[in-house]
Amino acid sequence: MGAAASGQDKPAVPPLSLAAPEIVGSLPPDTAVLAQKAAKAFGDRNWAAARAAYQEMLQVDDKNALAWANLGAVEQQAGNTQAAQECFETSVKLNPRLGQSWNALGLIHSGKGDLYLAISAFSRAIHEDPADARAHNYLAIAVKNLGWTDAAQAALLRAIELNPDYGIAHFNLALLYLDQKPPAIELARRHYEKAVTLGVEKDEIVERRLKE
């Protein structure tokens, strides 16, 4: 049994307040203090306080896509998967250009084993932001789990092209090369060593396979 591909390198949707306004919009007006309170609570992993702050924002504007996305991030981190999914679905209904919410939905679908829904969500994230290296990495994992190795390789190469220092994408590409028949050992070693150099934790299974 091989090592598992890695995708969740950080929370799918950390609290958002400042980003490209034309894409994600902004939080409700006059809620800067609430936003600071929510961000601090999120950083402290105080999910109840963060949830309360974003819910209060939604009382100001219940059609604010960014507030829904941030509430979804809180629910996701708190382990409330269904609530998180509903929040992210609401956020993309209100603003379909929120790529991070599409990524979050893809991760939720992947966790449930709904790979086709996951692929659809990751593909939509890439459509909204073609330069999102994480979306390409997530897509690669989903399509690899369906046995589409050529598509997975292309997605990982694109992720690395967009972000050459994306350690997890290098690690996943190393796994892909190891799983080829016959394994592409030198390519796998190159990307694995790059991943470790970039801070990815060493993997005993991969290192053993590289020595075989």
C-alpha cells in the first residue's frame, strides 16, 4: 500500500476580508470590528466566537457571499461538514466567482467520496481563477482516485508551473511517478526531494520505494 496523496495543505477558506474586490466582493459595511473579532477567534480556534461574529454580519446582510464563505470555513474547521457545505453552496450561489468556496466544496465532496462532484467543483474553481495552484493540486488528487493518471499528471505539472515552490504538489507528483508501471524512479526522487526541501514531511513508504 502506497503513501496517500496530500491535498489539504491549509484550511480551504481562511477568513477573507481583503482580496480582489471585483471577484470576492467585501464584507458587509460597518462590520470591521466584527471582522477583526472573527479573524482573531479563527486564529485562536475559538469556533463558537468566530461563528457568532459571522452570523452577526449576516444579520446585517444575509446576501453577503464573503460572510457566508467565512462562516463555512468556521464550520469546516469545527468539523460541522454539512453546515459548512450549506454555507459554501450559499456563497457560490450569491457570487459564483468565489474560487475558494468552490475548492472548499470540492474538498467536502472528496471527503464524502463523491469524486465527480469534487471534480466539478475544482474545475469551476480553476475556471474562476486559472492561476490557483491549489485547485490544480486538488483536481489532480480527485482524478487520480478515478484512475485518470494522465489528467492527474497534467494537473500537478500545471500546479508546479504556477507555483514552483508548492511542496505538496511535488510530493503528489512523486507518488504518481512511483505508481507508474514501471515506476519512473528518477523523476519520483527528484520531486520527492524537492518536496522535502520545501518543508514537506519525509515519508517512510516513499523513501523505501525509492530504494527498491
